[in-house]
Amino acid sequence: MAVLLCYTPAPSTLHRRRAIVAPIHPRGARDFRCSAKNSTENAFLRIAWYGSEILGLGASLLRSPTKKPPETEQSAELPVDDSGKISRAAVVESIKEDFNRSYFVTGNLCVDAYEEDCEFADPAGSFRGLKRFKRNCTNFGYLLSRSNMKLLKWEDFEDKGIGHWRFSSVMSFPWKPILSATGYTEYYYDENSGKVCRHVEHWNVPKTALFKQILRPSRAK
């Protein structure tokens, strides 16, 4: 650690005052601490994410056999042009319709709008595979007693579309925690097929805030 040494002699005596030592925190040290903190938070989020995936799977296995699972797939084929590329407008429209079906918690989405090996990413991590994403979304829905999802705004760019959304739900735990957030999702299009090849979620909340919401009891019924 670098230090700043300030020495002030007495004007008319041989006695010397004690040197004042003031620590200086170098930029590198601050960056290291921030990096270590972020790494810890990211590791914590990954554990929480995989934990929720396991909980969702368990909830799906324990659901009542008499309860019919929700429809989780829209199999309509989207229109293509002469080159075999799917219409951008058709992909965008299908995504907007998926929001109406709360696909984040139902897995009910238009599969023809996505590549089979599409990458799905959020603040906790990423993976590839449309089937896994659908399964995770459907299983997560079993952890909720009610939920609401709304597309607030859509933006079009050359290589992607961005959907801004608001999400709220009451989880089916005994203490009825309320999970709510706003955020946006980037949908990157494949150059050849026109389908979504990357689905990247961004949550407008601190990284650990959602986990704290899960631990907080509510009076929701």
C-alpha cells in the first residue's frame, strides 16, 4: 500500500513532530475490491439461478396429476421470403404475442421464431437450447400463484429488437413473497435464417434485490 509521508519540523526547536502517515488507496486496489465483490455477487446469482431451476423442476413433478399443464408451444410456421429467410416483421409480431401469453413464466412461445440452439442469457448466467429455456420458464411458473407481465415498449434496430417490460408475481411459498421488476430483453437475429439466435435479459434492479424480495414476507392472498 502506498503511503503519503508528511514531515513538519518545529520552527525553533530540535524536537521533531511525529510524521503524519496518510494511506492512499491506489486505483488498482479499488478495482480489485470491486472486481472481487462483483465476482462474489455473480457466483451467488448463479447458485440462486440453478437453485430456482431445481425448485421449478421439483414443483413440476409435485403438481397435481389432475391439473392440466398449460399450453407451452405455438407451432405456427412464420412466413419466409424467396431466400428462405423468415420475415422480420413476423418474428417481431410473434414476440409481442408471446408477451401477451406471459412466456417468461409459461414457456408458451412461438418456437418458429427462435433457433434451436439459441443462446439465453440473464444476469445470472447463460446457456444454449430452446427446449431448456421453455422447460425452465414452464417450471418457474409452477412456483407462482399469480403473475403479470406487460410489454411496455418495443425498439427496432438493424441486428436486433429490444422489448422493455414490467413483471410482477406472487410466489406460492408459505410467506407469499412478491417478486417485481422492470427490465428489457435484446433479441438478436440470425443473419441467415432471420430467427432469434440470442435472447439477453437485463433487469433494472440491483443484482441481489430479487433474492431479497423472495425472502421478504407479504400479506398477499
